[in-house]
Amino acid sequence: MPVIANAAADIAVIIIAVAIFIVAVFTAVVLLNLFRVLESTKTTIDGVRDETVPLLGEVRVTVQSVNKELDRADGIVESTANIVKSAERLTDVVEKTVSSPLVKVIAMSAGMSKAFKSFFGSDE
């Protein structure tokens, strides 16, 4: 009977060895696929970085250019506001200068017209 026990032990060892081999092959396949995924991910990240870094530089230059243009636009708006204020002041001065004498001339004309009509007896 010891021969049968030895045979059973040998079979058990062979089954365990085959199971370990299958697990090792499965683990190797999984690790190989994981390596491929990681390599693909690394390639993708490198590509994104290679495209993003110059793009960020361009964005920085564009933002600086836009800021310069906004500064210029602010100057233009400020100058326009000053011109409008000057025009308003000039309009006020002209209005005050012209309207008061003009009203006096019109009032005097109306008064003289009534005086001539009443003096010369016109009944219109």
C-alpha cells in the first residue's frame, strides 16, 4: 500500500504544479495586458502634454494681446468721455450766450411791433 500512497502524493504534486503553472500563465497574461494599457496611457499623456504646453504658451500670448487692446480701448473710451464733457460745456456756454440776447431781441421786437401798431392805429 505504500506504493499507492506514493502514487497519490505524486498525482497531488502534479495537480498542484499544473495549477500553479496555470495561475502563473494567467498572471503573466494579465500583467502583459496591464503593461500594454499603461504604455498606451503613457503615450496618450505624452501626446497631450506635447500639444498642451505650446497651446498654453499661445493662450498666454493671446491674453496679453487682448489685455493690451483692452487698455487701448479704455484710453479711447476715456478720451471720448472727455470730448463729450467738453462738447456739453461748449453747448451750455453757447446756449447761455445766444439764448439770453435772442430772447431779449424777440421780446423787444414784439414790444416794438405792438407799439407801432398802437401808434399808427393798425387794428390787426
